[in-house]
Amino acid sequence: MEALLRQVFGDSSDSEDKSEEKEDSIDDVGCHSTSDPNYPTWEPIKEIKGLWLCRHFLSPHQQSSFLSAIQNEGWFLEASNNQAMRFGDLPSWAIELSNSIREVVLYGDRIHEPPSCAGSDRGEAACWLPPDLLSREPFFDQLIVNVYQPGEGICAHVDLMRFEDGIAIVSLESSCVMHFTQVGEVSDCDKEQPELPMIKIPVFLMPGSLVLLFGDARYLWKHEINRKPGFQMWEGQEVNQKRRTSITLRKLCHAE
């Protein structure tokens, strides 16, 4: 496994110089010193295998930069346009974001103690994303940017099977609560269905946060954001709804 990672990402060294180089590269993608209370931290969503949340993935400055880059694309000049989708060669800022995601996964053990995974050595970044997903090229080749006004969300769904495992979602502007329900359960959006008890796992997404879905989280759980009044609750308080921008990165399956 170490040989694979070296082949894809280059040699590593325990020397002081190499350590400093790695930490510098982390700072370049927004991973701050651990003395900063807002440095990125990985948090497992324990109820769902393969679901990871990285808080403070992007600094406020980086969030502004990516929002400016999206605005400069001209996709949302008309109020009726709220989604942009790109395949293949992604804009340079999206490639930068993709590289930043891979960096924070690779060097996450320097930020927060990684989980122990069966069959993997200490220090490998195999648990936030499996090595075969982490080493693929390109890492992502499909982009969706959605702009949600207050009250607008997305119904429960599993991403289409035309996309590979491993999906990244970056949140900008407004905080929100994303709910996960198991495949086969009825969601709040299915109005024609009778209300049935279900297991709903809430995940609070702050601006600048990153969510990774793979395995069970990607295939066996639906995710939704219901921003109607009364549904965006966190710690007993309703989340203040503002405009929210989300960036989703995925990889297309290879045609047989």
C-alpha cells in the first residue's frame, strides 16, 4: 500500500525537512496549525459507515475565493438559474478544490488521529477514502454547483449509479442540516406516501465544511436537505436560513 501511495503521490521521508514540506503543503490547502481552534478536523458519523465530515476544511478567505470563482463563471447571472453542471475537464478552481480534498485526506493524520482500519498500517489515509479511490486519476471529473435560496433544498436521493464510489460535497455561505435515511425508507419529501417511522441521521454542515461519502454512505443511505420551516433544527434551535451554495464533486464510471 505504501508503494502505491509513493507511486501516485511521491516519496515521503521522516526527515525534518520533508516533514516541514508536508506541513507547508497542508497550509497551502487551508489546513491550519493545530494551535488554531478552527483547523480542519475529521469527524466520523458513527451511525453510517463511510460517512465523514471535515469541519473547517476551507478557511473564510478560501470560501470567499471559491465563491468569487463561481461568480466569475457567469452561471448564475439569471435568477432562474440555480444549478451548473460540468463533465470532463473541470475549471481550474474546481481542480484546485479537488486537489485540496485529496491533500486533506492524505495528510489528515497530522490534523486529527485517523481511525484504525483492518488491514491498514498506522498513518495510511485509507479510512477517510479507500486507497483505490484516493489514487485514481482524475480524482474527480464531474462537477455540480447548486445555489439554494432560503427554503429551497433537495429531496432524499442516492446519487446515480453512473458515478463511481466516493463523493465530496463542500458547503458555502449558509449552514444547514443534511439528513440521512436508509434506502427503502420514506422521506419527508414523499408527500403521497403515509408517514412511517424512520431512522434519520442529522449532520450539521457549516460553511467551509466537507462531507465525504463512500461505501455504505454512498449506496445504502439517501441524503436530503429540507429547508422548509421546522425541519432545519440543530441542538434545539432552528438554523437561520440564508442563501447556500454547494459544490459536489464526483467521478464518472468508465464505459464498458
